Amino acid sequence: MCKNLRIRTPWLIISPHFDDAVLSCGHLLAKNPGAVVATICGGIAAPGVPASTWWDRRSWKSARDATLGRRQEDFEALECLNAVQAFADVLDVTYRGHDDDASVFATAIGDILDRFDAEHIAIPLAARAHIDHELTRDGALTALRTRGLANVFFYADLPYFVGRDTDRIARALSAIPVPQAPAHDSENELKREAVTKYRSQTPLLRRSFRRSYNSIFSPDAERLYRYQPT
Ligand SMILES: [Zn+2]
């Protein structure tokens, strides 16, 4: 793609699912209006496919309802943060039926990277979080390597990583911690408001993660690591 057709942005956050970027980087997004959040598992399921997990059946009539509905929730959340929505069309593992196609993720993320001229890029740290998070991280690393892009950061996936040894995991990925200024109250309020827009997700996240869910709103909850490949 012609370089001057790429859209400039201060931050491009690569998100495995709709909600991960806001849960993990909501303060960062509040500090940086005009950031782009690109969700990789943003595909729309075919008509007639039933909602497959109790999580989805609780809120949606079908897989198509779930995948379309999450896009809308994400749009509303990003509007609160003055962020721009983008997505690839990879299906969530629940509807993909397989979980090991790393090249699909690398290609989808490469296409996203080619659309934006980002000053900074953030990708999930992912270890022990969820297979889609791991495929997103590994696909992003592959796509970034072939493009030689700099200013790349890992973010700790919240609420998965609250209280875990993220520094050690980041070090294994050739990344070092970047001190973050604590979020201001106004930035935290924007994150809280944005998170409420994920109406189908937040009650279940709160129930599943209990205390660690609340701690995603601590002013110092978010962690970034600068990727320094050797
Ligand atoms: Zn996720």
C-alpha cells in the first residue's frame, strides 16, 4: 500500500477480542485520543450457527448475533475514549473450530499494520491467557518482524495478569518495563464508562475474575513493556 495513504495514529493497539484493548489499555487510550484499536477476532459468524458457549447463550440468540453485537458494543466503548475502531475478520476460537492457524493471524495483523502509520504499536503479552491472545501475539510478532517496525510494546492482558509476574514473562519475550504515569481520575472515569459498554461481557468478567476485575481500574493497573528484539 502507498505509504501516504496510510492513516496516521499515535497508537495502534492490537486486540485479540472486542474488549481486550479497553480492559488492558483503557487509561492509555484515554490519554491518547485518536488511537486505533484493531480487533483481530472480529469476524461475523454465518447465519444459522447457534451460540456455542453458555457465555454467549446468556446474551445472544445465535453466533451471528454474538459476533455482530460485540462489534457494536466495541464501537460504543471506543467512542467514549475517542478511539477509532478497526477489525480483521478472523473468527473467535469458539466459532473457528480450530485454534492453531498462526498464519491466519499473521496475515490478518499484517493487513492491519499496512493500513496505519502508527507512532507506537501495542500487542498483547498473552502468556497463559487464552489461545486467541497467544495467536494474536505470535501473529503480530511475525508480521512486525517482516515489516521491520519499531516502537512496539507489549501490554499486560487484564484482568488475566493482575497480580502475576508479568515482568518475568516480558523479559522472556525480550521486553523491558516502561514506567507509566498513574491514570488521572478523569482518565479512569473514561475507562470505566467505556468498559460498561461491553454489556454482554462485563457481568461475566466481574463474576469470573472477582477481585482482579476491580483492580483493572487502579490508577497503576496497566503495564507496558518495550519490545527490544535482539
Ligand atoms: Zn480476549
